[in-house]
Amino acid sequence: MKYRPLGKTGITVSEIGFGTWPMGGGWGARDDKQAVAALERAFDLGVTFFDTAKVYGHGHSERLLGQTFKGRRDQVIFASKIPPKSMRWPVLPHDPLHDTFPASWVVQCTDETLRNLKTDYLDLQQLHAWTPTYTDLDEWYDALTTLKDQGKIRAFGVSANDWDPHGAVSLVEAEKTQSVQVVFNIFEQRPTEQLFPAAEEYGVGILARVPFEEGLLTGRLKPGHVFHHDDWRSEWLTSSRLEEAATRVEALKGFLGATCPDLATLALKFCLSHRPVSCVLVGMRTVEHVESNVAASDGELLSDDVLVALRDHAFVHGWVYPWSKDDLVTVSSFSDRISADLAKARLAAAGIDAVVRPVDGSLGELFPLNLASFTGVELQVARADAEQAVAVLAEPPLDEAEAPDDSVR
């Protein structure tokens, strides 16, 4: 394992970081024993940076980290994230700060995270969404600065909105953040245009997330792939999208060779071959995943010629995540999941894609193992389909016979 400085924080991190969202649920069946084994193996292989968030399983990922590394706190780097108080993603320019990151919320979430991790300090605390309109506001910044002065956090940063490569640039230039977590991979290369140069100039650490484009860049998600019913990607990676991505992924095989024996290694080395990147965050759940991903940190980076050639493989697809409030509107609410699935089936028959999610919109509850146990879910559709969807749902009562055999999201 190789190591890099996290900007000017004075913190040194492993090149491969352990992303813990899958441990909290939403990526298929959750297995705590398997997750702990993966954490232990990662630690043995030199991984020191572990990225979590308060909403990952409502603190479950944080608690697993705290339990696993009890007694070894000084040997690991813990980073977490504060969700918007509204529990809505992304944070948009018109969202008032008191609804998202008021000082009291920043402090409350940090204290809860410290309890979950069984520690008295956090190495890196991050806002779990960002909009440039907050750059000139002081409340969130003063709250994090106070936490740092109190010794509760060593550094702080932001996690940029999904598919928003330029949103944190003004924040970096204002010198009000020490790190930026951003979607960066072979398909999504736009952070190199503005964010990376700014980060280098101001000494801000870059945490590259989604290096595999949610699994696509590993080459394992082929057309016809069937996702586990509790895997959120079952909605996002539709059949047509898998087909569209397949030819692009296949074209990347021409870059494989001795230093990049597989597509996953190519994807990770692509990120590591950009100097501003301090760490690449990879969601891992098994020992096999850990061993394969850690092997990419061997000091052999891609050549400039290869990086230039890979620019032609950028793919800005515009696929909005299921939880994005910006492009989705609620057309109906239900007290139980079964009714929502019946309504979703009715819309599907009319050619309208819909998403079922908890009423509070929290990422932590978005993909629980048993969403039917939650009271209050809502049905959301693309804004352009909203009027038609309302008309379809206004038709005679739904019959259970309309529901598909596997009516899960």
C-alpha cells in the first residue's frame, strides 16, 4: 500500500480508502460478519482511511467501524459525513442553510458520530452535500471550525453533489475547506477541468469516489445482469443503460496489460494517476474485493499517453440517481410499501418509471433490508412525467393482480 498526504491537513492516508456505505445496507444482503472480515483484511493490507457517514444504515456502518477498531484508534483514519437536516439530496442553491446545515445540526451529528465510532475525535468531518451558495455563509464554517478547535475533529471538508464536478471550486478558492470528495472515474473526468487545478493551488485533498461508476467499470455488470432486490442499482442501471454502457466498457479492454490486468485495476489506477487525488474511495464488502482493490496501489501509475487516450472514453451520461430530488417529484404517498408497489406497477404499464422511497427521504432509509416495515412511503417520477402519472393513478383502484411477481423498486 502506498500513502499520500490529504492536502495540507497533516493527515497521511492510504491510496485506497475503504468506503462503508455497502456495510450499512442498500447494496444487496447485508452481512456484518463478512463486513468485519473485510475491514480486518483491509487493515492488514495497509488500508488506513475509512470513509463512512451518519446515514449509512442510520449509523450502522459507523458502529461497525468503532467495534472493529476498538483499541486501534491511533492506527486508522476515520472520516464521516453530516447529512442535510432535510435529509434531501442534492442540496440546491435555493435551499436555506437552516434546513440543511445549521450549526446545531453540525454539532449534533458530529457528537452522534463520535459515539457511534466509540472515539473522542474524528479525523475528517464532511458535509454530505454542497451548493456554492453556501460558500459565503459563515454558520456551517464556524461550527466546523469550533469543533476543530475543541479537538473533536482534525479537519473538515465537503462531499460534492452527485455529478457536480465544479460545485466546490469556489469553496476551494475561498480557502474554507480542507478536502473535497467528488465523483471521479474514467467516465466522469470533468473534475480535472476546474476542481483539480484549484485543489492543487490551494492544497486541498481530493477524495475520489465512485471509481467504478457503481460497478460498471469493473466489467462485471453486463446486459441482462439481475441485481439483488435490495440493491439500489436495480433502479438506476436499467436494461437500456446496461446495454448503452457495455460497448463503452468493452472498449476499455484495449488498455489492459501487465500493470492493469483487469478493468477494476485500470479504473483505480486512472484515479491514482491524477496528482491531486489523495485517496480513492472504494465500497467493499468482502475479503476478495479488498485484496483485488488494494493490489492497485503498487506505485505503477498510468503513463501520460494512456491518460490522454482515456479522455476519449469519458461518458457524461446524465443518469440521475434515484434519490435525487432535483429531477423527481412526488405524485402519491402511501402508508405501506405494498400499495406503493402496486401503484408503481400501474405506472410501469403506462410506460412511466417510478421510484419508491421513504417519506422523509433519508438516504439511510432509502434502501433498507425491509422497506415494507416503514410507515409512510412516497412514489416519485421524473418531473416531465408527473402530470401523466397523476392521471394514471387517478384511474379506478389498483388491483394486486397488476403487481409484478418481483415488485421491488
